[in-house]
Amino acid sequence: MKKKKKRKNKLKIRKSVAKRFKVTKSGKVIRRGAQNRHLKANRSKRNTRRGKVPKQTTGKMAKKIKKMLGK
């Protein structure tokens, strides 16, 4: 008789996290900057430009996000 292998259940990824974060090939967690939707007239052009650049999430938060994305 053949023994059946026990499989681990496939983890579901958190869709809300998947929409907000991206993990690069090297494992960095990239996110979009905050406060860049509306009311931009009150902010300096420099601040607005800096808001467009993707930010990197580090530390414990990055580990948690990777776990939620199944990576």
C-alpha cells in the first residue's frame, strides 16, 4: 500500500495588503506615500514631488506584510 503524503494547506493572501504593497525580487517591501490624493494646492511642489516616489517599508512591519502575502 502506498502512503498518502500529508499536504499543508495553501495560505490565502490578504487581498487588501496585496493591493497596497509590492515585494521586489530582492525582498524589499514597497509602498505608496501618504497624503498625495487631494488638497495639493496647500503643499509645496517639492513635497508633492517627493510624495510620488515609492517608499520602502522596513523592520517588523515589512516581515508582517511578507507573511500576509505568503512570501
